[in-house]
Amino acid sequence: MGTTVVALSTVMAAGMLLWWRHLDGVVSKAIEPDPFAGVPVELRTAAMILTDHRQLSLMWAAFGLGSAGNWPTIIGGVDTTPSGAVFDVHVVGGQKLSDWTNEETRDALAQYLGVPTVLVSQSGPGFVRIELRTFDTLAEPVTAGVDSTGVDLEAVHVGVREDGRPWLLRVLYAHILLAGATGSGKGSVLWSVIQGIGPAIKAGFVDVWMADPKGGMEFGAGERLWVRFHWDAEGILAMLEEAVSVMDERSSRLRAAGVRKHIPTTEEPLILIVIDEAASLSSYATRDQQEKFRQLTGQLLSKGRAVGVSVIAALQDPSKETMPNRQLFPVRIGLRLDEPTQTAMVHGQGAKDRGALCHDIPDTTPGVGYVGEDGTSEFVRVRAFWIDNDAADAIVAAYAPAGTDTAPQGDYSDFDPDYIPGEDDDEQGRAA
């Protein structure tokens, strides 16, 4: 996790040394080393409490989280992180997770330990992880320039994680649900994905099929990048219907060839279907259009991954009515949301207790969110690259495939645009 703040044994040893000298009557003016010298100033109070049995007992008792002889136990020491410190606690038998994760307990811990924010999540059965936040590593926007190198479609670089490592997003063999309120940064996430797979688009290994129900205003600037581009309900549904046909045809050929997982090629690239503001079709279209959208997306989500057809759906309201097939997305990104219930809609019941706090993300940090994937109960806090209009134009300029050259290829240096056959010919066949 990081560098241990200070081992409990170090403090105990220092205390034992002073006690021993007192008994011997030894008077020394030697300056004792500060055991917290390497601890950031913002964490000094917390460090002194967390490494002192008496102080810890007082704190647990003040919050009603333990009693004499039955105190919670810090396991493995306290580690510093880029954003503060973190430690695991073995809770007292009979306690519920909500005894630790509720807002009242978290606020009380923050005040007692002298830090701005405390986050609590479950790290395992009977254990909680407590994070002391003194600095938000994702507070400032992050930008990234275009890259001409190759790209791993199962680990696309789209931003940064809270711990400073790159945020790598699985696009190939995955479907991605992106949910966030107005202004939460959904556009930056989508453009960050396009930027990350840009070299593969230019090389022909990825075809992007874009659905932009906002009349094409959001992604019209990237039209040269899209193999399919539709912005009205009928056009988008026709595009999805075509995608299902391509998926089924490809699946039949792969099954006949005994291939279980398609590897994208320039002849048969990954088809990435991006649906912005999916509610335009799932909730605000006609009843027949809504039903058709539900059926088509259901087929793509249930059968597309292995054959190289992936879907990214972005929406503001993550309810079942808005995205009826949301359980079929193995990768889920929750940006800023309005209510805790919406966090649960994206990341499942108990997501808040496991560390996903989409409803607590401030509106000053667009692009910040929590990522969850099937197969893991933990969430990663991330921030997508900031993509403004100029950055989007640069992405298009860098990665748009070269268009087919339709200009004449012969030598027409003697071509006379004013020559009219028959009228301008002399006896030798051409006018002088």
C-alpha cells in the first residue's frame, strides 16, 4: 500500500527506554529521536493516536466500537499513500459493516484523527479498510497528448487512478456502462477512450459506430473517425440492427472454424458501438422504438464480446427504465451522481459500503468516478483525461483514417479544359 507510518513496536520501544531510565535514576540530556519525523504534518495527530494503545482504546470507546478487552485491532500497521494514509482493522465480533461505514462514524473518525475526510470500506469478512484523506490526488484536471504508438485494446489508457497509476480500461471483450449527471464528464471519458484507441482506429483494427442522439452535436466533430454515424432514432436503430447481423454472421463463421474468441484484424476489426445519451432511445422514443432498442442492445450485450463487438452506453439516469439491460455490462463507471440510490443502480447493492461514493463527488471535478468490474468487489477511483474542443480536434487530425484518393492517376499535363471535340479540331485533328 505504501510506506509504513511508524511501527507500533517503535513507539513501545521508545516508551520502554524512557521507563527504564527513570527506574535507574539516569538523567540524560540526549535528544530522543522523533518517531514521527517521517510522517507528514497533516497526519501527525492520527499517527500519535493510531500507534498508542491507550489513545486507540479511548477513541474506540468514544465511538462505541469496542470495550475493555474487546477492542478493534489494526492489522499490518498504517501505510502512507499519495492521498494520506490507510490501514485495515479487524472489527469486534457482532458488529455490522454499517457500524463503520455510516456517515456519522466516518465524520467522528475524521474529527478525532484531525484529517479532512475518512473513508471506510470492507476489505474482507470481519475487516474494514480505513482511508485518511488529506489530499485529493484527482483534484486537478489531467491531459494527455496524442500518441502514434500501438495500443492494447484490453488495457486502453484513458486517465489516471487515485494512486497515480494509469487508468487502463478494457474495451475489447467488454461492454462499458458509463453513468453520470449533467456536467459530470461523460464526454471526456468517451473522448479519452477514442484517444486511447486512436492508433488502432487509424490502422484499421477498430471501427467505431457512433450514435449521438443530441442531433450529432456532441460527436459530429469526429465524423471522420466514425465508420457509422447516426443521430436520429430510426438511423441509430438501423445501425444497431446492422451490428446484430454482422455479429451473428461473424459468430457463425467463427463457430464453424472452431474459434472461441475473435482477434481483431484489418479485415475484421473490433466493432465499437458508442451510444451517447442512451435514454433518448430507451425512455424518450416511441414505445415500438424503445422495445426495439431493448431487444437489439440485449442481443449485442449478451453475444457480442467474444466476436469482437463491444458496446459503450452513456446515460444520466442509471435506472432500469433507462437502461433495461444494465446487468449485462461487465465494466461499470459511475461519475458524479445525484443520489446514493443511483450509485447502487450502477455498482450494485452495498456499493457504498465497499467504497463507491459517486454521490459524494463534487461538481468541480468532472471526469472523476469509480470503476467496478465483474469478478472483483473493489472499486477504483479514477479521473479521465480532460478533452476540450481543441483536444478533440487534435485527436481527429491524428487518427482519422486516410480517405480514398479519387483524383485521376494518369498524366494529364497537356489537358486543355477549354477544348471541345469536333468544334476546335483543325484538319490535323486539334486546334492550335
